[in-house]
Amino acid sequence: MPDPSGFLEHGREVPKKRPVPVRILDNREVYERTSRELVTKQASRCMDCGIPFCHNGCPLGNRIPEWNDLARTGRWRAAIEQLHATNNFPEFTGRLCPAPCEAACVLGIGDDPVTIKNIEVEIIDRAFDDDFVVPRPAEFSTGKSVAVVGSGPAGLAAAQQLARAGHAVTVYERDDAPGGLLRYGIPDFKLEKRHIDLRVEQMRAEGVEFACGVNVGFDLSAEDLRERHDAVVLAVGALEGRETDQDGRELAGIHQAMEHLVGANQVAAGKAPFAPIDARGKHVVIIGGGDTGADCLGVAHRQGAASVRQLDLYPMPPAERDEDRDPWPTWPVIVRSYPAHEEGGERNYGSAAAEFIGDERGHVRQMRLSEVTVDKSQGRRDVIPVPGTEQIVPADLVLLAIGFAGTEDQQLLRQLGLERSRRGVLDCGADWQTDSPGVFVAGDAHRGASLIVWAIAEGRAAAAAVHRYLGGEVALPEPVTADAQPLTA
């Protein structure tokens, strides 16, 4: 049973962060390793509720109260077994997921919620330390072959589940190493790439083959793919960046955020001598107030930017949940600060770019911005400038972190006879199968840009559907359905 008084004796406490002056000099992870004493105290705050709403908050249905109590009592092998029962990659989710489980924590009704994701990270880190993470190859072969296109969290999850079910799995990745956005989209200060390498090593030992540097649709046609494999899983993400149409958009020095992040990650990995988009000595403006914008902010600090300004269309949210608008256990709209915000820069809420201003060589040098209000009363988003609030700020580098428009328009889709929906993604039936027989979809390619925990959940569910399609007799876990939605108000 749980500690009956743990939540009364201990307040919420998260791991310490490395000092700002130190961490901006490198690309190592911001957070320090959690001590065993801290994990024990924080896990003891879990009340093992009769109805654990954290389960519902988590798309994977993680057995959170179970592994919390196992961590509290030091039963680390049992804890990782419970964690791995629903989540293939807790080392990723524990570092990158915004933790909807914590927003749904019952303790959060009247107190700060349990530090679920921090406990999750410590369980998996200890499991790797103690060699509890071992390959689990299938005991037999089904004789069936599956292609997984894309090696982000959805593709990796689908591949691991299918390989463990006895299918021959090949993961095709156009980059030079597996991981998708985990590899070159997420900065190392949030996820050091050794975590990906350890998991890929396990998957190789389980029989998964990785074909990197292969752009399916060009290097390998859809016809060839179908000839080689009995089923195909598309986990190609949703990487088409949203655009802006302000005057001056054509100026040099204005880039999609992912262009900035990918180049910086390649430098951090030792695969490029310098970043093609470097913030060093520049006045940087990041348009967009979400996760991607914060990633660009942290990278700009490490590159030595002269100044960084981040624009967010919406007014500053409240610090705590508004029970009338976002009642528990829904995901609350609150102000969310990331470690990068502690490192410097300015955040402008309720602000938007009005015009980009360039020099005689056609390079952006300034930006005209204004305060704005956002009106959604007519069923669309109308951004209305506030008169008299315009100002001109320096801007040598502008990064567009305003979200993603969906799956990229790519030759592979045309070869498979698939079209993107109005949302820019690939539709599927309840069995995760697209309109192209034997071709399944999972993750952001189906859902649109979303959370890593949803990607893993959809990868696992799509794998279960492929397994059934190939005649599998023993069912695989299915954490979500194809039409599952986040727990929001």
C-alpha cells in the first residue's frame, strides 16, 4: 500500500538544474540526476487513488501508482517492468513529455501534483545502470515482413512491438541515424542522444534492422517497398512548418525553426563543423511561444546570441489553473516556463510581427511588431493589432516557431496513392489502415504535430493492427484508438 501520510509530509520538489552560466557553455542535459532520497520522498506523495485519473491523463495508460510505490520502496526491477509494460521508451517521455498525467493527478486538486515524470526518468535511468534493460527477441518467426518508414517515437514503438511479435522489421530513415525529431529536432540539453543509441542497440539485438540514409519514394520506390514487405507503417511525422505572410518574409535571415534546430544538433553530434544558421552575435526574434520556440531560445543562448526576443500571440496565461475554464482533470492553460527562459531573453506576450525590414543587401535587420488581441468568436482566429503599440526592434535572425501544417507533401505518398486531409495529415480507419491496402499510419503523420507520448501510443496501437492484419494469434497491447483525443475541456 502507499505511504498514507507521504503527501502530508513532503512538498513537491523537482531535481536540481545545472547553473545557468555553466550549462549554456555546453549541450549536456539541464537537469541533474535525481537522488534516491528525493525519489523516495516524491514517490511517497502518490496516494494510489481508488480511481487514478493519471491513467486517463496518460495516452499510454501508464501504471503510475504501481511504479511510484515500487520506486518508493526501492524495488527497481519491478518498477521498470511495470513501466515497460505500457511504455517502450520512458527515457524519452520522462524527459520530453509535458506530463498530462500530472495535470490529472488527484493530489493536484488541492496541492501540487506528484512529480510523475521525474520518478519515471529515475526508474529507467536506474534500469539502464543496473542492466535491467535487456533485449527481448521473439521466440519464433512469423515469416512476415514489415516496413516502418520513419524512426521517430511512433516508428520506433511500432517496430519494437512488431519485432517482439516475431515479424521481420526494417525501419527506413532518411537521416543518417535513427531517432527522427528525437535525433535532430530536440536539442541535447533536453535529450542527450546516448539515450536513443542505447535503445536502438536493444532493438537491433531484438532483430530490428535500420536502413538509414534511405529516402523512401526516391532511393526506394513504394513499389519496391511493397515487394519486399507484407505491410507498411508510415510514421513520417508532420514536419511541414507553418508560414507567415507579413511584408518582408522574402528577406534572407528568416527561417523555419526546424532549420535552426537541425543544424545545431548536427554540430552537437560532431557531424557538421558549423551551424548553417548561427545566432552568434545576432539579435534573434523567435515567433512562437511553444516548445519549439523554447528549444530555439536555448540553442540561441548556447550559440552566443546578442539578444533574444520571443513573441507569443496570446496574453500571458495565469500561473495556476482556472477552474471555470479548465476544470481538473483537463489540461490547464497556464504559463509554462522552460529552463531556456531562465537563461535569458525577453518574452513578449500578446505580440505579433507586423513587418520584416531589411538592409540594402536584402537581409532582415529589423522587425516592426505590435501588441495584438486574438478574436475567435467567429470560428476562426482573427489577430487584431492594438493601435499605438507598434515598435521597431532589431532582428538579424528571425525563427518561425509557429507550429506545423502537417505531413510533408512527398513522393512516397503519391506513389502509394495517398492524399493528405484538410488538416495536412493521413487519415485511416479504426484499424489504422490507410486507403492503400496494407499501409498503416501512426503518430504525427496521422494526428498532426503532438506529444511524444501520443506518438508512442499510436505506434503501439498501429503495431497491434498490423499484427492482426498479418494473422497474429496473440493480441498486442492497444493503448489508444485511431480517433482518441486528448483530455481537454
